[in-house]
Amino acid sequence: MNLSPSQTCAHCRICQESCLFLQKYGITIGDIEAHEELLYHCFLCGKCTQSCPEGIDGRARILQLRRKQVQENGGSVKEGGYDMLIREKQDYLYANYRNQTARSVLFPGCSFPGFYPKTTEHILSLLKETAGIGTVFDCCGKPVAELGLADAEERIVERLNRRFAQGGIREVIMLCPNCYYFLKPRLKAKTVSIYDKLKELGLGCKIGEQITLFPPCPDRVSWEILRGIRPFLSEDPHLIENVQCCGLGGCAGAKEQELAQQLVDQVQGQGSDICTYCASCSGNFARKGYAGAGHILLKILRRTESPDIKRTGANRAKMKEYLYKNK
């Protein structure tokens, strides 16, 4: 890991230019250790890391400080407001392994089934009918990890690896880019994106027009998922790269509601018909009044479902029951 920002930061303020959070508080990533009350106000988007001439990994540093604070607080998150998230995700309330199959399974994650329940059911049926692929419904652990709950993160990953091994699962297909990047280095099973799997199976339609695409934070370094999407595009997309985040990252949206809205407004200002490939992004845009942002997977599958912003928790509960009934 890089040296701490307090040791290497030159306070050139280049990171501040790329981050609304740092701008708001007039600090650099090198100052963050002196502002522990702001640890959960960071969106963990990684823009500071991308812009830093010293190569400081600001995102990793803040995660490290969150973990330290949790450890010093007896293993609990000191910051208030996260009890419901922890209760749902730590031992995922809606987990369901009854629909799993050996070798390959779909891992829908939490956000996509919450916002797009009908399309999730369509994908489940499509993969099962085409290739006999079942489904595992569980949380990847990233929301818990980003709160600094390192022990819980480790338990979740250990549980996933154990359950996959017990089920003979060798390949896990991800709908969510957050799940994909969080679990890929941690799972013993092979991790693939839904776009690569659709291409392999000859499923999905090519999008005829050029699209404007808002790439989610975790894909902005290696662009692995975008490369999987490109075969479904007739033209290279116009990428929105000047907006740091959708406003939901790092569990910071509740702490920085004005900044989160400002980020959504920046995206909305770039067009009325924008796609992303993260359900958390498209769902958050819709929640904050931007109805013009959609999910590219729906376009590829010729689906027209709008994000259900009022019943995400209920939709996840229904997905658990749906998997029981359609074993």
C-alpha cells in the first residue's frame, strides 16, 4: 500500500479540483487524517487517486481510516445512520441458494433486483432456459466493507467461497459492477460479467444509435465491463468522465445530500437520454429527479422497465420468494 498522505502529500490541491467533497471542506487528501469526523462524507469514487501526481490512493487511505475507527470503537461503526444497512447486508436478509446450479450461477447482487425486479426475473429465466444457469441471491459484502467493518467483510467473503465450493460452482456471473470488482480478487470461482456471458450465449441485441454513457466508479480504471459492453454497440459511446460519482458511493449520500444532488444535476446537464451500467447509479438518478437516465442492460435485452425507487427493499424480499417458487 502507498505511504499515508501525511507523509507524501505535497498539498498541491490538484485532488481538490476533481472532488466536490474536498472542495466543500477546503482540504486535500493529505489532510483527511486530521478530519476523522468527515470519513463517512467521502464518496470513495477514486477521483482523487486518479488525479494525484504523487500516486496517493486516497480511496484506500480513507477506507483504512474507517477500519481503524471501527476497531477503536469496539468493532462497531461510530458514525450513526447505518444501522438498517448493516442489519440487511451483514448476514443478508434475503439470501437464497435454493436456485443454484453446479458450475455456473447468476449473482444478481442487491441493487439490480431492487430497482429492476421484472427484468431480473427475465434474466433469470433467460439464462436458465438457454444454458441451465441457476441463481445465487446474496450480498457481495461491499457496502459492509466500505463502512470499515473488516471482520464482517471477511466473514461474508468466506461464506460465499464456502457456499460456492459446496455447490460445485466454478463460475459466477455478475450483473453489478460493484459486485464484479469487489469479488473478483476474492472469489475462488471465476468471475464474469453479464455482458460477456450474453455474448458467449448469443443473447442480447445490438444498440443501433450512439449512446451517452455514464461509467460507474469501479470500472473507470481497467474498463473491463465496458469492453464487454462494446460488442453490443454499433458506435463507440460518448463517455461522461467529468462527473466524479452518481452521488451514492461510499455510503456518503445521506451525509452529503446537497453534494449528491449536485452530482446528479451535473450528469443531467449533459443530456436527457443517458445510460449507465450500474443499477445503483440509475436508481439514484431516478430518486433525485433525473428520469432520463437508464440502464444499458435493459436496452440490450429490449426491456422498458423504469427503476422502482419506492420498493427496493420489498423487491429484494420478493426476489427471495420468487427463487423459492421457481427452483
